[in-house]
Amino acid sequence: MLTREIFGTAHGEPVELITLSNRRGMKVVLLTYGASIRSICVPDRDGRLGDVALAPATWQDYLDKPQYFGP
């Protein structure tokens, strides 16, 4: 499944979140801003989803800290 939504704007252009998901619960969220990864959620062996990607907390953090690699 694929969904799209507006996340913010950069240089006057809209930035979208594109979410790809499957029936097993895996989900990947990408930004159209440099094809940045927002999250990668995968189920563990008990089926609980966990986000394994490091990403800024807010849209402003993407703009202020483009070199972000974790907390």
C-alpha cells in the first residue's frame, strides 16, 4: 500500500511523506526532500513494531540540521 501526505515546504515547494506498507506490518516512510528516510518500522519476532531508523523529530529539524545522524 502507498499513501502520500504533505509534511512541510522547502524553498516554496511542498514536501510529501510517502508511506509504503505491507500486510505483515512493515512500513517505510520517505520524504520527497532528498529522498530522506523518516522511519522504517519492522515487526520483531513477537510481532511488535519498532522503528529502526534514526530521523529528526520535526520538519524544522530536517531544515536546521541536514547532517542529522541520531540523538
